[in-house]
Amino acid sequence: MDNHTAMSRAMHFRISEDQYRRYEAEAVAAGLRLSDFLRRRLEAADRIADELAQLRLAVLDGESPQSDPISKATEPTTAVTLEVLLLLRSIVPPSQLRSAHADIERMGLRPWSPASQS
């Protein structure tokens, strides 16, 4: 079954001329029709939002109250580091994320993924 026959709902929305030109150029570079390109971007954004939510939960699950002053002193640094990592993960294209995961695996570590949390 072709992707277009499975799609039954059309959406219409307005974007600026600049956005249209940028997305159209990116679609051409990717060899896709603009509608397919935008659909993939929306789906990727949904996946990223889900992964971020799961990553936040994983981080929160790993938190525990710490009483020693040295640990307390590093909490703001840890929070900033985690926030930066979450923001980076939300904007990195999938190809760069795969490359980072490959680098982590070469170091003998297991990269985080939503599936690894189950």
C-alpha cells in the first residue's frame, strides 16, 4: 500500500515566505516533495519530544537526595549539564545522533535510547 493511499486527512496552514523557501530548498536537497519533507519533520519532532520526555524521566529516576556538601555543590553544574544535553539532543539531526552513538559504542559504552530504558 502506497503512503498516499494510507493518508486520509489533509492539513492546511500558513508559513512565512522565508520559511517556505528554506523548507522547499531542504526538501529539494533531500530529494523529497515538500509535503513529504514536512511530514517527516513533524514525525521526527514527535519522536524527539517523546525521547526527551523519556530521557527526563530517566534522569529524574536517577536522582536521589544527597546530604554531603560536596555533592550539593555540584548539583547546579549537573543540572546545567543535563539541560544542555537535553537541548542538544532535541536539535541534532538523526544522522549526527547515530554518529555520536557509534562513537560512544567505540568507547565500549552503551548509548542511551528510549528502548534501553524498558
